[in-house]
Amino acid sequence: MSRFLVTGASGLLGLNLCMQISSKTEVFGIVNEVSLENTPFRVIKKNLIDLNEIKFLIDSIKPDTIFHCAAMANIDQCESQPGLAYRINAELPGEIARLSQNLGIKLVHISTDAVFDGVKGNYSETDNPNPLGVYAKTKLAGENLVKDNNQDAIIARVNFYGYSVTGQRSLSEFFLNNLLNKKPMMGFTDVCFCPLLVNDLVDVLLEMVSIDLKGTFHTLSSESLSKYDFGCRIAKCFNLDQNLIKPVSVKDSDLQATRSLNLNLQTQKLSSMLNRKLPDQQAGIDRLFSLYEDGYPETIKALRA
């Protein structure tokens, strides 16, 4: 049986990844601030700010594949703590890349669509990134350090949603929680993106590993839409009141850090490698609803210690 090491295992992607693969492979999930219990995979609590910790873990676990999902992802926190953001988002993945290359371990590094400034949209992997804030700049620095240290790594630029251990980690949860509680909320009409349901993202990442891809890929939905439209589609699928979602411009919000407006990214490179189209928005939201009907959100939340 193969052995996977997943950093950020209590995060939205890390936890769903561990849950989906734990029945098929031996999984070691590293957590930090949020503890987990009664998981079908082994949980290790470590603070990876100390780079020696990750070296010790990799040497002792000897995984076949590392999924590096851990990141400092709070955009406003990155603005206020740029040094810590660089340590976590750039130096740590660079060190993991170096270690994995030296030990012959497959590495999947999770990056972000936010490496682009969102001015023109329709970005391909050959377009030059132009990150706007500290979070995006440190994530791009992480990409570059991974490439410098491990030419065989997969770098996946992502944007995803789904069910988390806190119930508050993703945009879909923001919309769904408010809709279920009949609370009005805002939806940005001028911010466009290509989010992929996290469970679909896991399937895609595993497929990328299985065919031994290398390099940078836009690992997103094949369809772009505004955040307002995203919320409305969730409301419609769940048969909830979409009139609770107020269409507004991001310029009228109180967000501190600058956001990229048009993060429509091309996915043709990855689609051609996988020989299939990546899921569109309706497919993802339909699966989100099916998981809800099956009680999956409660299953995830019950893992929090």
C-alpha cells in the first residue's frame, strides 16, 4: 500500500483529501491549530514553521507522495504579518520540494489563482503572474522555490469550495449558512473566478499523480462566473431564497487587502493531459448538494476535537 503525507490536514482541501484517500492508502495528516479526532487516517500535530520538523517527519514517515496543502491563507493576516506569510507560503514549500527531490518523493504543491492580478482574465500557464498582495506574492514565491528545488513537482493553481471541519472555511459555506438561516448577504458581481468543488479537486489531483504529471497546471473548473452568480446557483440548487443575496461591487465592501477581479483561468493544458474536460459549475454545485443530502457536512464537523 502506498503512503501519503498531507500537510494542512485540518484545512478544507487537506481534510477532504485525507478522507477521500484513506480507504485506499496509508495517510499521515499534519495539523497545527485545529485538532482532529476519530479520523480514518493518522493525525500528527506539528508546527511546520520550524523547517527541521518537516525534515524529521519526511525522514520518519517515508511517504511515496506529499500533498503540501498547508498555507497562511488569510489575506488580511498576510498583509499584517508579511514575514510569517513568507516563511509559511514560500520558505516551507521550498524546503519540502528540496527534501522530496532528494528522496525521490512525488510532490504536489498547492498554489493559487491569485498569483494573477485579474486585469485581463483568461490566463494560461504561460502568462506572467503579477500578484497584488502579500498573500499572492508569497504564494508565487513558493511556486518559484518549488520549481527551483524540484523540477518533477506538480504545482496546482487552485480555487475551491466545499465542506470544512469548522463549517466556515469556504465561500459555498458562507452562502449556504446565510441562506439556510434566512440572513441577507452580499455577492460581488465584479469578481469572477473558476472555483472547483474540493471533492472534484481531490479526484483531479489524484489523477494527476497517477499519470505522473510534472509542472504547473490550472486546476480549476472549466467555467468562470461571478461570486454573486455562484451564490445564486447554490440558492437555486438547494431551493433557497436567492433574493437574500444582494448584488454589489467589491468596491463597496470593507475588505482590507486588494483582490484580483477577473480570475478566469484557462484549463485546457490540464484537460488535454487528462483527456477530459474539468467539471463545470453546475456539476460541482450538484455534487455539493448530494453531499449535503448524504450528511457529509456533519461527518466532517464531527472530526473536530
